[in-house]
Amino acid sequence: MQAKVGDRLVMEGVHVGDRKRVGIISALSHEDGTPPYTVRWLDTGRESLVFPGSEAHIEEPTEA
């Protein structure tokens, strides 16, 4: 997985009842864009360091 600042990290729920979470990558830990990422979550506005698993994928920002 490779990302850049501004990409969206989408984490799908893995258990019944889990919700999908979407965040904006605000900082990279490695120059090559590999995890972990600092992510600002859209639902809470909080930032956290994320080591995404197989339930996660990256989306490039869309132009409005």
C-alpha cells in the first residue's frame, strides 16, 4: 500500500455491525508512501497513527 498526503484511507468494517471509517492522510512516516500513516478521521476530527490492514484501501482525492 502506498499513499500520499491528502489521499483518503477507507477502512471497511470486518465484523457484523462495524462501520466504515474514512480519514484523510495528513502525514507520512516513510518517504515511499508506505504505512503507517497519520490520519485525520472525518467522523471525529481526531488524528491517529494507523497501521492499515487488509480491510483498508487508499482513494485519491476527487476534484469537486
